[in-house]
Amino acid sequence: MSVVSNASPLINLARIGKLGLLRQLYGELFIPEAVWHEVVIEGVGLPGAVEVKAATWIKVQSVTNPLLVRALRQELDAGESEAIVLALEMESELLLMDERLG
């Protein structure tokens, strides 16, 4: 099963010490580069940064359709846009996101 995640589920689960639940449920998880950047680079010192960086079961994957990402960016942020596109490109069974508009 391929599962893609946006930043918020990672951050919120890390905040309560339960990021490992995702590994228990799905084995491995894919995130786009924008989510990695948001959580690990911009989020230094915040919940999730260290946990996501150390999680070998979280794989960073590049999107290949920047035009679709750009179209989605009109309504969504970079992480959400790339997560949606990555889920479509990978034909993922599940996309973890807490954004209603997304």
C-alpha cells in the first residue's frame, strides 16, 4: 500500500509522541519535497522536525507534474499541492491531509 502525507498529520502525531502509529499502520510513508521542507527545514526546533528527519520509513519523493502543482497552488499551500499531485502520480491508496479544501 502506498500512502502519501501532508505535513499536518506528521506534525500533530509527533507533537503527541505518536508518529510511529503511521509506521505501524502503513509500513512506509511518502512525502513530497515541499512537505519535507516545511516539517524538517522550516520546522527546525518545532514538533515533528527531528522525528521526521530520523524516520527511515518516511520517503521523500519528487513530483513530476509542476504544472498541476502550480494550478493547485492558487488555492492551497505548497505542501498540500505537492501531496495531492504525488498521491495522483503514485496512484496511492491513501492521502493523509487535514485540509478540507484539499
